[in-house]
Amino acid sequence: MELDKPIAIAVILFIILVLGFYLVIPKYRTFQDLLINLGKKEAELQGKAAYFVEVTKTYKELMQYQENLKKIETALPDNLAMAPLINFIYQKGAENGVIIKNISILKNASVGANTKIKETNVSLNLFGSYNAFKSFLTSIEKSARLMEGGNISFSVTPPSLTSPLIQETYPIKLDIKAYSY
């Protein structure tokens, strides 16, 4: 049994078309999907590269302000540790000629409901002259730390027959507010 060449060619072409339809076209579609995914990944990669270039640029800009950022960190520390605060107060007292007799930490509280800034109240019992106290208070308020003076009370004893000299040093009670976040 011999097939006609035109029929055999037609059957072979039909088989090739069917095989092409079922074998090649799905692979072509897979190839197209892979090209689309590749395009998406390239776009994502370019976006990330642009993001990292922007982050690097911002980092370099922030490094220019590193000294100012350190000042801000000093003014508002993350966590107000009591030891450095007390040491700072003692140093300022020694620099300005004020004797610190007692330091009491009164309370820690948030400044407001919508802020993370915390306020710590510190009570100081001091002994010194008015000028020394004035320079101590000025140095506390002008320091890099965010602190402010609060209530101040002096105790003055009037001259008497036993001590007719005018008192030059006074016991002083001072409340200070120190801030942190």
C-alpha cells in the first residue's frame, strides 16, 4: 500500500502543525511570560538601585550635619540615665563655685500625650554665694542638655549679736527639669 505523495505530505504537515501547536506554542507562551517577568524584575531592580542611590545621597547629606546631630543627641538623650545627669550637675557646680549638698530625683513624666519627650524633675540643695549660684544656673540653662531651672528658694539669716557679719553664702533649694525622649 503506497500513499500518494501529496497526501503523505499533507498528513506530515498536519502532524507537524499539531505537534507545533501542542509542543512549540506552549513553550513560546512560557518564553513570553518569562520575558514579561524579566522586564518586571529589571524594573524592580532599577527601582531598588535608584532607591539605594537616594539613600546613599541622603546619608552623605546627613553626615555633613553629624556635629549638629550629636548636639541634638546630647540635648535630648534617648534614655536619661541618672548617673551622667548627676555627674553633669556636680561638674557645673564645681565649675561655678556652688557646693551641692543633696540631689533628689522627684519624678519622670511625659511632657504631653502626643509626644515622646519625657521630663525628669531634679531637686538640688546647694550652698554658695549669689553670684556663684547665678553663674551655676546660667551654665545649666545654656548647656547643650535640654534643661531648665524651676523653683528657687533661698534661706537668709539676719545678722545677730552673736554673728554681726552679713551672710555671703546661702543655702539654696533649686528644682531643675531635664528632658529626654
